[in-house]
Amino acid sequence: MTTGAYPAANRRRTDYGMLYVAPTVLLLILLLYGPAVSGFWQSLFRLDGADAGAFVGLDVYGKVLAEPGFGKVVLSTTLFVVGSVIGTVGLGLAIALYVNSLEEATARILQIGVIIPWAISSVVGALLFRWFYMSDLGLFQGMLRGFGLPAFDPMSTQAGAMTALILSAVWKKLGFAVILLLSGLKAIPHDYYEAARIDGAGAFARFREITVPMLTGPLLISSVVLGIADLNTVELPLIVTGGGPLDSTTTVALSIYQKAFSQYDLQRAITLAIITFLVNIVLVGLYVRSVRGQSE
Amino acid sequence: MAHISFENVSKSYSTLNVIRDINLDIHDGEMLILVGPSGCGKSTLLRMIAGLESVSSGAIRIDDRVVNDLDPRDRDIAMVFQSYALYPHKTVLENITFGLRMRRMAGDEILRRAKQASMALGLDAYLDRYPRQLSGGQRQRVAMGRALVREPKAFLFDEPLSNLDAQLRVQMRMEIRALQQKLGVTSVYVTHDQIEAMTMGDKIAVMNRGGIEQIGTPLDIYDRPANEFVATFIGSPMINLLDAEVRGDGRSAVTPGGLVLPTGTAALSPGEKVRIGIRPEHVRLGDDGAPGIVEAVEQTGLDTLVLVRTSGTAMRVLIRERRYMERGQKVLLSLPPADMHVFSSDTGARR
Amino acid sequence: MSAAMSRKLRSRLSLIAFSAFILIFNLGPILWGILGSLRPREEIMRFPPQPLPSSLSLEHYAAIAESGFLGAARNSLIYAAITVVVALVAGSIAAYALDRLRFAGKAVVMFLVIAGIPLASGAAALIVPSYLYMTSLGLSDTPWVLPLVYIAYNLPTAVWVLKGALGGLSRELDEAAAIDGAGRLRTLFEILLPLCKPAIGAAALFCFVGAWNEFVAGSVLVDNPDLRPVQVSIYQNMGYFGRDWGPLLAAATLAILPIIAAFLVFGRLLIAGLTKGAVKG
């Protein structure tokens, strides 16, 4: 029945809401949404060279899309994003199910354990991942040798480099998926499982018929969020693999970054950035929908 | 202390009318009870006085000043909420004095009033505690104290006792009433509990579907319900209502089952369809009258409620003593004409 | 041994094994990195690697201190502090309006906030446009540009977390305060926000971590070494020190320290905040 904070004066006070959100809205429009819109506008003009400022429209878009390197970037980006999301959500779900079955104290230690890599910066994370798992001086390679297994340099093959890059993303973001899925698991009323038990459902049937359907929201949200994060991460490919070998791990995010700030090809960079931004918009739309679905 | 009045007050959300054309006067120092079933608009009406709900049309006045567009803080009213709405992070003292602090009252005056209120409510030992450290009854008193220190023009109570257990409720009911009478502050009290309504108010307004069905003193409403709704809502066990048709003499009516009921003094036209109300305590079991058979007996310890079937209708009969009766027992019912309430079958209004 | 006991033992062992795997996979790199930062230089380069250092040494910390790292850390602390303060103040007022008031355009503002949460992590797509935008505004390479960008990146999350917490508080509190004579902002700051301390802590932590960890914007929007944030400094040291891992690990350890410290104090808040739908990868 309540219509507002104290609605006697609602008619006169409709403006207060706008006033209160104004600083936030201004900051977001000027600093988050503004650059995106102005970026698209600027991408339609020549940014450098003798004819800087000339209108080029969508010409550059056509050129960028037609370049042979573009297909390669799309392929490695897709491999990286899809592989990382599946790996993170899959392993995250397994760990969440496991942690959910533990008693409170153990569960908390494991939760803090998995969330810490997520909380440290990508630069430091990538650095430490490389040092621990990939360096011949790292403990992981040392342990392999200790078990009598051959040491290997993941950077020696394209597949090895991509695997290392994906694993670095899984390692970095795993905790996020675990926490989100775990809270989703906790939100499933215990009654459902008891009712299903009484109805004669086995463990797998309970998982398939109760857990999975009730977890669609958290699964979708974590996949979308991780997809956006992986699509846009510059730090991981930049530091873990440097984009190599033979550009096989150069994702679109790294490509934009390098084109703009090492090769100073702003024109191609911004065109690629706007194309990526469009993909982001689709994912953000999915995110907004699933968040709204969750909170209803 | 103030006089509160409603003049043609309505409130609607788009097409839904939640308050319909209310006209009401609450006199200085009076305690008015708003009572009705849930969803009848009683809380909305109270919140309109407080300024927590807007007014769609009409005028609400406090001391002849139209307050429709005034902020709650400018109306000089205090309110006790159903959940108490104590500030969980403030101590009892801070809770009680917050409203005075907001009005920039001098510190020593704030303390004086807080002391006075906490003495009156027996809260002096708890001033440093937080609400979570108090029992339900103590929290209720803090909510009262917060209203009391303000020394406002009017107190508004929104079902303040509904979260207390039965015993405490009876005690607080008396305390609130005594306090209100002592201070003489105009008060409006919302409840769905008819016992609270009957015992606490100077006047009762019975509400239904956004409108006021009847206003009057408690006994007036009990003895002369203005319509069928009021008759059924006030009184427990519920009044007996029997469909009947006025007989040729205009002074009695007969039910489809053939039970003849006196209609007292009301001027009725023969053949009129009416509904006759008889409160259970007014039906007598005696040596003469209509024959009936006992169908069920409920003993409360204090009194006895008997369900009697007579001429095809079931009739509740309340006996103010303990009497042992059995199912199937034959009894005679007498129906005193003076205690009959006659309502029109069409409108439900009292005839 | 009875069957029940051996089953119990097996499940106990699998519990320990799986927990150990999770902890080693996740924390191994971090612990190994911290250990490495304390080893003498020769030992880091020794092959094969030793599990435990033979002696502790602070030489790498001395090396990193001379590289300008501390100045960068100080910059980042300032950027993060500004981000936290502005995001909490602007964010809590906006969250109040979005949760408690009705106004025209509310749905649009809600959309800007919710969409802003994942968008802010879309750094790659935004960074070139942002670079051109900030340059055209004359903000590039000024002390203001990074705090402003970090505020914009973290504000949506702060609003969302705080709005969730305010939504859990009874409206009767607002009404009691209104009758007591408190205005909207006073109700927010004196009644409602003190009851949202966990959410404020979580929002502050998100903003701090977000600002402290940011790399991409920091690497392109400022050029002046005096304005450089901590993550950029670490990255540049990677080029400078190359395969000399010691100083890099020391820098990494120093960069993790505030995060670990914040975690030990607020870890549960962060997990709770994350759970409440503050979802950012």
C-alpha cells in the first residue's frame, strides 16, 4: 500500500528522486556511457594521417572485417572465452556442490581459499600463475619432474599456450563461480530434496530434476558475467602468453590494446573496439534480463 | 490537543477506491477507534492523518488547518506502529528523544520529558538498552514513550497491541486507555479486535470497503447496529441472522421454516423481505417459546454456547452461566421483542 | 575393520584430498609467489626448485622499493580511497532514491546502473574510446582522470549492493522517522545507513579492490610516472626485471597485501555482498 517514502507530499516531491540519483547518473553518463557513444561516432572519421577528421563512415569496418587476421582473432577469442566459461562454471559447480555438502567451518575455509585469486589483480594473478605453473623454476613443473613426468613448456605449441591461457582464466575466476553457485544451491529449499526422496528419486535424479532447474538463474548469470570478463581481459593474454605463439592466443581484447597502444593504429583499434562493444551489449542485455529474472 | 476532521475525503489508486468519501469529526481529547476487517481501509485512513498516505480528494483538517499537503513532521502528531518501528541501533533513550532532537529542543527539556515519559511507562531501568535486548511488552512501551515525549496534538495508534500475547494485551489496553484519559490527548486507534474497540474508545467508527458504516459510542453501536455489516462485525459470538418475511400484522415476521419472530416497534409493511438479527445472549432458554433441539454445546468455563435447531434454522444461544446440556436435548426458545434487530433484505440497513 | 568404518575413512580421505586439491590449485601460485619473494636470489634461480627457502632475504623488496613501486602504490591508495568515498556517498543517495522514492525516469536509471555493472568490466571495448574521449576533454594524464574512471567503473556495483540492503529494511522505520521529524537525507544517514553496515563494508571493499586492481585504464590514461597506479608499475617492472623473478614477486606480494588484509577483516562481507547479486567477474 505504501507508495513512496512519505507520499503525502508525493506530488510535489517527484523531483527529489531525480535529484538524488543525479550525481550517479551524471558520473555514469559522462564517464561510462559517454565514451562508448563518442567512440562509435569517432570511429566514423579518420583519426590520424593527413586527412584526419574526414568522414569515412563504415569503410574501416568493412576493411577490418575482411582482413585475414580478423578471422584468427575471432577464432582464438571464441576458443578462449568458451573454454574458460565452460571450465570455470563446470569446475565451479563441482566445487560448489562439494562445498555445499560440508559442514560450515570447512566450507568457509574453502570459500575463502577459492575467492582469493579472484580478488587479487589480473596483473599479479597472471604473473603468479605464470611463475607457479608455467615457469621451469615454478613448483608445478618441479612437481611434474618429481613424479617422473616429463616437464613441458606450454608455450612450445599453440594448443599448449591456449590451454595455459584458459587455465589461467579458470584459476583466476573460479572463486567467483563457486560463491555465486553456492549461494544458489543454498537458496534451494531443503524440503524439495526430502519430498523427492520420499517420491523415490535417487541422487542423480534429484540433481537433474531439482538442482539443475533451480540453479538456472545463477548458472546463466555466472556464465554471462564470466563471458564478459573473459572477452574483455587484456591482462591475462598480455602477461600469461603475450598473445603467442604465432598470435594464436591473441584475443580481441589484447589485439585492440596492442593495435592502439603499441602499434598506434587507433583507427583499426577503435573499429575493433566498437565491434567488441556490440558483442558486449548483447551479453549485457542477457545479464540485465537474468538479473531482473532473479530478483523477481 | 486538537480537533481532527475529514471532509469528503477519498483516496484512489487509478481506478481502485481505497477510501470512499469519509466525513468524520474527532473532537478534542477524544479517543476514536477505527475498526473493521482487514483491507477495509482503516490503516490507510490513519496514515492519511499522519501524512504517510496522500489524499486524492477532500480535506483533512487538524485544528481547522487543512493538512493534506503537509509533511508528517509538520503535523505535530505522534504514531505508534504495529511493528513499533524502533530504531535498532539506538538505545531506548535515543529512540525516545530522537523526535525531540529533530525539533531542536533544548537538551535539558529533552531529558526532562524523557524522564517523565520513562517513569510513566516504567522504562527508567532500560534507558541504556537496545531494542533487541527488550521483551515485546517493553518494546511496545518504548514505542509509546516515543509518542508521549512529543506531547503532540494527537496520538495515532496502528494496531499497537497485535504483536503481544493475550495477557499483556489486556494489561496494555487498560494502560493506554488510562494514559490517554489522563493526558486528554486526541487519539485515533486502529484495530481489528472488537474487544479493544469496545473497551478503549469514546467512539467507534466501523469501516468496511473504504467507507465508514457507522460511528457511535461502543454501546450505541452494539445495541443499535446501523446495518447488517455492523451487526455481524461487532459482537462475539456472532449475531444470529434469519431471513424472514413481515406478516400481515406488521409487528412480526416469519422465516421460511415457519418460525415466528417479533419485530418490535419498527414500522414495517406486510410482505416485506427482512433479515432479523438476534444476539446469542438475548435468546432465552425457558419454559415456553419455540421448540428446538440442541445440536452442539461449547463450554468456555465462564459461559455456555449452545447451537439449537428450531424450525429449520440453526440459532446460537449464549447462556451466561455453566449449564450442562446434551446433544439432542429438547429446549424452548424465547425471543424478547425489544432485542430484535430488523434489517432490510435489499440494503442491509436497519429498519 | 567394519564396512561402515572403512566407508567413513574413505570419505574422510576423499574429503581431505579434494580440499587439498582445491587449496593447492587456488592458493599454490600465491603462496609460492610470497615464498619466492623472500628467497635469496640464487635460490630462486636454482634448479630444480626447493619447496622451502633455506634462508629469508629482503633483497627483492629493497630492489623493488628503488624502482618507484612505492610511489605507485601510494597513488593507487589515494585513487582507491577517493573511489570508495565518492562511490559510497553518491551511491547510497542514489540507492535510497531507487529503493524508496518514486520518480519519473526511475526505470531508465535502474537500467543504467544494472547494465553498468558488467559494462564496467568491459574495459577492452571501452578503453580506446575512453582514451580518445578523455584526451579530447583534456583529462588524460591529469591526477583526476583515474579516480573519475574508477568511480564510474565501481559506482554501479556500490549502488546495487546498497540498494539491496536498503530494500531489506522496513518502511515503517522511514515512517517513524518522518513522524519524528527527520527529513529524507537525515533518515537515510541517521536511521537507514547505520543499519546497512555490512553492505557498506561490502560496497567499500568492492570499490577498493576494483580501483586498486585496475590495470588497463591506468596503463593508457596516464603517462606521467608520478601518476602511475600500482598495477601498471608491476607490469612495467616485468619488462624491466625480465626473468629476474625476485623483485617481481616482491612487488606482487606487496600488491596483494592490502587485498589479503581487507579480506581477513571483511572477507565474510565480501562473500555476502557477492552473493546478494553484486555480480562482477
